[in-house]
Amino acid sequence: MISSLKKMIVMTFWMSIAAGLIIGLDAIFQFPDEVSGVAYFICIGIAASGTLNYYK
């Protein structure tokens, strides 16, 4: 069984990767704020959900 601390560290890592990807793409392609905000929210949610489901 994996500890809660490791879950939090892994989840924070993948959430930061997802956020960095969206911020980087937004800086390169100049998406509207409405698009980048929704993408940011969805990517962080997917990263958190995927991590929590993986370590279920």
C-alpha cells in the first residue's frame, strides 16, 4: 500500500507538468484566455484523477 505523502508528491508532480504544458503552449500560440483557462482546469483535473485512480 502506498503512503498518502507519496500520492500527494506524485500528484503534485503531474499537476505541475500539466500546468507547465498549458502555460507553455499558451505562451507560444497565444490562445484566448477562455480556451487556456478551460484547458488548464481540465488538464490539472485529469492529472489528479489519473494519479488517484492509479494508486487506488
